Amino acid sequence: MKTLKGILAPYPLEQFLTQDWTQQAIYIPHQTSGKFQALFSWKALNDLLNFHRIEDPHLRFSQDGQALLQPDRAQWRSYLQQGATLIINSVDQLVPAVSELATAIYSELGHPGQVNLYCSPAQQRGFETHFDTHDVFILQIEGEKEWFVFRDTVSAPLVYDSTKHLPPDKPPYLQCRLQPGDVLYIPRGHWHYAIAGDLPSLHLTLGINCQTGIDWLAWLIGALQDDPLWRQNLPLVHQGDTRALEQQLETLRQHLNDCLQQPQLRQRYCQHLNQQIQPIAPFSFPTQLGADIFANGMETRFVRPQFQAIQIEPLETDHYQITIGAKQVTLKGLPDELIPKLFQPSGFDLMEMADWAPELDLEGEVVPLLTRLVMEGVLLVAD
């Protein structure tokens, strides 16, 4: 967990996972105020607002706990000047550096999420005391913000719980003032609110949408919906006689129990969860149009897309199915020992491939193979 370790530093990763994760909020002061400078900035925010068409619900305003009506673009400045907090949802889909950080975290934790941006004018409070139904890491980018965190009043809340409960009447168990480079972790269900300091505040909230047993059950419904046994009507209850209904329910229970004994069903859910955190294969033109692939000659280097899981499955003699992210390709006629080397994390260049498989013809076999893998997005030409 290299990326999460870097975010939490100097706080020990193992201590966080065993002592704090899902248990309690933890404030981690910075070692250097420039810790997140390369991640986001006021300039990055201005670029988003000036050059991207971000609309509701991705861009919204909140003030003193009240969501404000989506204003015309020309009113954005006035809303902020009047004390409203600006929120841009899913900013990891808009900013490359934030996207890379988020993808790395999702890959390390094995659960999906999203990153939201919050810009608060000085001494303003955008939200009332509330809790989130996902775990969050707050990364302070600019300015200061004082946070107040309270214990949970409902254990492991789900989405529909967020508006059903009143905040606690006890004082916060954590109060801290975040400065640039600081990190605050808040478990799901722990109530909190924040007030900006004497200068405008800019922070990113990295949310982790951990799957629960309820999500597993919801997935099971989808997995069973094409089975005729589960699609048929339940028996009618004629004059209060429930015997036929009870018998059918018992049949369904036994069928469900048989299904749950199958390891393939659990494996399919794990694959489903893994697919949720897989990034879309990156675009890389003009090489994916077949141009300039071998511009560096024998020193041309190839790498697999970052953060994408890979599976190599032998189909038959000298045939392999390669699954990387959501992409599948079949390779044949290659030495067995060559296949895993093509997809090793460190990548390779043409000189290395020539050493691995000297029997392959460079122009007739190697160049067409690598061209195909690059154009299909399975390999990238390294910068």
C-alpha cells in the first residue's frame, strides 16, 4: 500500500489499519506544507471553473447546512463571496494527478470511491453536523479548516440511514485545525462539521465506498434473476392457507443454500468487485493509431497500463487468454516463458524481448505482435 502509506506519513500504516480504520478519526499533521502541492491548487480550481463545463449535480453550493439552488455560471463568484462553499464531485475524473492518486488507493484497498473538492470562504461553515456513509480521507490543500468529530450514533450506517438520526449531544472526541499538507481520516458514521480559518480553504475528500454484506446480497439478487425458479410467481394464499407458499419458500431456501455452496458464485462476486476498481484503459495517441510505436528503435520500451489487474489463462497448446482490466486478447504461437514477461510491472524494451525469445523474427513476428497489443490498449509505449 505504497500510496496510502505516503498519504498517512509519518503516521505508521500498520498502526492505522489495526487501530484506526473504521474505529476512530485520526488527525495527521504534515511534515511539509508542500505535501499535496502537485495534487491540486488554486490554479487547478480556476482551470476547472474556466475551461470545463461542470454542471449540477457535479457542481453545487452549500451554506450553513443548506443546499443552494444551482446558479447561473455568472453567479458562481457571487455565491462564494457571500460565504457559500463550492463542491465539485468526482474531481478525480477531471484532474489527472487526482485520478492517479485515487486509482492507486482503490487498487490498494480493493474498494471503489470518489474524490470531491471543497472550496470554502474564510470563517464559513458549509454543512451542519452530519455523518457520511463511507470512510473519508480529508487532504488539506490550501488555507486552514477546523474540524469537530463526534462518535457514531448508529453502527456501520448505510445510505438510507443518513437522514434518520439526530446528532449526538456529547462533545467532539477530536478537534483539530488542518493546515496545508495535513490529513484527517473520519470513519463512516462518525458525525462531523468544519469551519474555514482566516483564509479561504481548499481541500479534497477521498471517499472509500467499502462494500458490505448488504451489497453482496444485492449482487446475489442480480445473479439469480435469470433463474426461472426465482422468476415464477409465488403460490396464492387462498383463504389464508399458506401451506403452498411455505413449501415454495422452502424450495427457494434450499436452492439458495445450494448456490451459496458453490465457490464459483463467491469468485464471481470478487471479480465483480475487482471490476469496479479497474480504471478505463488509457488513451495513448498516436501510438494507438499505429504511428510512432517504434520511434526509439530497439530502446523502445513497453509497459502495461497502471493499476489494472492482469490474468493469464492457458486455453490450449501455445494459446493464452490475457485479461487486463476489462480487455481480453488471445495470444498464440509464443514461447510459454515469454507471456508473463510481456506483462511484468517493470515493462521491457525490444532489446530485452530479443534476449527472451531469440527465435522470433523481429520484423515478421515481434513488430506485428507489439503493434497489435499497443493498438488494443493492452500495452503502452513508455514515455
